[in-house]
Amino acid sequence: MKKLYQLYFESEGGLLRHVCICAVDEVKDILEHYGELWETIVDSKLYLDMSIESLTSDPILQNYESVVGEILEDMETGEQFVYTYGWSDETDGYWCELLPYKEKSITP
């Protein structure tokens, strides 16, 4: 059974928004899908000169552009991590790492 985490998006002001429950290996897909949703629902309609609240009522999408990081909270231990990821030319593959998150405590 996969280890499960609470996934939060952290905004520039330090606000944490709960996204979902997932395993670490699912985060990459979740991030890609939110990026696609943002492009389809908001970014592609900027020419309409409408507020983001008119385009979507989803608070996560409304604040997606201000996301500066992803925080994972272990559902068993409550330990919090910063989700770090990238692409390695050396291994020609995607990598991710969980780093301890000590700045603040998550409150849903």
C-alpha cells in the first residue's frame, strides 16, 4: 500500500490551500493537470476581460497563479515536507524529493 499525504499549494503570502490526498508519485500528474486546467479555463480566456471569479468558482484555480510551492503532510505522522522536483539530463528522467518543511504548521 502506498504512503498517503495531504497535498497543499502554498501561495506567495504563505496561505496553504488543501488540494487532495495522494501518493508522492501522483503529485507530478496532479501539478500537470492543474496547469492544463489553468490554461484551458483561465489563461485562454484572458481576452474576455473578465474577472477570474467569473471564469471559475474553484478557489484553488482562482489562486493557482500565485502558487509558489507544494507541501505534503504525511497522513500517518503529520510530518510536513516541501515537494521538490525537476528533470535530470544525466538520467534522462524526472526526479522528486521531499525536504523537511519547518517554517509553519499546516492548518486546514
